[in-house]
Amino acid sequence: MLQRTSSVDIINIRVVSFSSTIQLGDSCIINGLSSALAVQREVEEFYGNEGNLSQYRVYSEPIPFTPIDESFSYLRQNPNPLIKVGKIDIIAISSASLLHVGSSRHVSMEARIKHIRQLLPIPRNEEQVGEHGQK
């Protein structure tokens, strides 16, 4: 693990929701996962069978990771082992997000969201529609 110390004087967060985490201190492994179904309807109708995520491919398809095969070189200099921050001001942390102050070895975060919009059909007035469907 990195031998650095993180120091924050003030952390101000208004809202933390939906499986989000505030991690103060070092960690070895962080895994975050959020699966959400967002349905927006023009008319408020609710059915009892909604929310079955397994019927949508977006939740089961593998995420394509492109392997990094480029070579690179770098020089790291850490003359001061202290990372100091005066203030962190956050409005909201949501949907398996993470605020982490400290060092971490492995971090994996994944969010899958299916958005569905259900709108009412637009009524057609046949007298206003021309020969090719144009007004």
C-alpha cells in the first residue's frame, strides 16, 4: 500500500444516499455496485410486476474492458508524504458512489441504469395531415 497520509480539515456533505459510502482511512479493496430502473410515465400508473431487473440485458451483459497494451514509463517523486486538503464541500453522493480519503489498493465501481420513458401517443387530426404525412 502507498505510504502517504491524507489529511482533510473540513468535510461538508449534505446528502449521502442509495448505498453510497464515506470511507475515511486506508482500505485494501473497494467494490461498488448500483443497479437501478428509472421509469418515467406521462400518466401515473403503477403495476405490481415492475422492478424485475433480470428481464433487461443491460444488467447481465458483460462490460467490455479493452486491455491496455501500451508501454509507458514514469518517474514518481513523493518528497512530502502528506496530502493535505483544507475543505471538501459536496452537495450529494448517490447510487453506490464513494468519497474516500486515504489510500486504496484496488477500486472497482459499476453502475447500470435502465431508463424507460412512457409517453401518451400524440392524437392525429386527419384533416391537417397532407398526402405524405406532412402538415
